[in-house]
Amino acid sequence: MSDDSVSARRFARESMAVLDRMTESARDEVARAAELIADCVRADGVIQAFGTGHSQAIVLELAGRAGGLVPTNRLSIADLVLYGGEPPSVLDDPLLERRAGVAGRLYELAAPRPQDLFVVISNSGVNNVIVEMALHAKEHGHRLLAITSLAHTRAVPAGHPSGRKLADLADVVLDNRAPRGDALLELPEGGAVCALSTLTGVMLVQTAVAEASALLLAAGERPPVYVSANVPGGFEGNLELEKRYAGRIRRTAS
């Protein structure tokens, strides 16, 4: 290996190359994802976004942020405590996301409407709670958008008793192009460093939202978009937009 095998320069170079390839090759999938998002907004639906672990970073990129769509809701395992009456100690279980029944309870607490779109995010796409949430979404007639690594999910066995993976269940799959295990730079003695999926996941979310907004504008509809709360009038304006979705979107301190 060269001296440049593990460095900031190489990570920047290789991650940017992946982003460039992905934005070109994923155009059709992003367009289909945008149609799901725009259809949801037009139908007075809410985009229900769910992920665990570091995939929550992509959920935050979609739900409740400046420049993002207002009808978005973040689903989290912490909802068991915040809204479900469970003691905080339930979150001490490092294997909670693999427990059967967790996603079903989270779905009940969210109380989604039929027109709501589910966006489920997982690099591996095989954890029990991820697949269970996807199954609940499909069983209740929701459209499902998945953001996952096809390279990773194809290289590992299914973790859910059904034998299904997230990508098997989605109406549209956005491949984040992350390698198996997520880390991009191989280390000399084995292993790898510097995860990729957050960078590519953010790009996929934002390009899909951009295209969905374009579809709404082309139809003469103004996308319901957040303004930064840190500009004059932003907070008040956002509250006014949120009234349309009262009781359907949660906005707690992060």
C-alpha cells in the first residue's frame, strides 16, 4: 500500500468519486423516489422516516430540518419511552433493535394514516426492527422507500425470521453505494476506516427532496418547506405551517 492508502486526501477523493458516480447512475431511482414523496405531500400525507444507529443521521436530514419538507416525522426507538410509557431503562438493551415486536409498537405510537409514506434507512437492511417496520408499512398499505447499501445487504444473511431484507420490500430502493461494512479505506493489517453511508445517504435524501419539490412546483403547488428558526420570523412561520399536520408530526428537542 502507498503512503496515501489511509489519509484525509484519499477519503475525500474516493468518497467524492462515489458521490459523482451515484448522482449520475441513480437518476431514475431518485426520480421514482421523488414521485413517492410528491404524491405523499399532495395527498396530505406525512413522510414517516425510520432508522437505527447511525442511520438516524439520515432520518434527521429528512425530518424537521431547515430547507426540508414540513410533513415529515421522525420515528425512533426512543419513542417507546417518550410516547409509549416504557421506563428509560428499556433503552439500555444494546440488542433492542433486534427484539421482535419493537417496530410494531413504534408503528402504533406513530398512528400513521394510509397516505403516509414510509422511508426506512439501514445500511445493512437486515436488522430485525428495520425489516419488521418495513413489513408493517407494507401490510398496512403504505408506500415504502428504502435507503440501503445493496453491496452490504447482498453479502450478509437475512436477520429477520421471514428471510426478507429491507430492499426486498421497498417500492423504490436508493442504493447508497457504501461497501460491505460501510468503511471505505482498507487498513494495512485488515479492517477498514471512514464510513461512507452518511455522506451518500444525505445526498440521496436531498436530491430526492429537490426533485419532489420540482414536481410540486410544476403542478402549481408550493412545497411546504421549513425556514431556519434562526432567521427573523422563521420560527413563527414554521409553527404556522405545522398547524396543518397537528398531532401527526413530532417536534421534540434533539
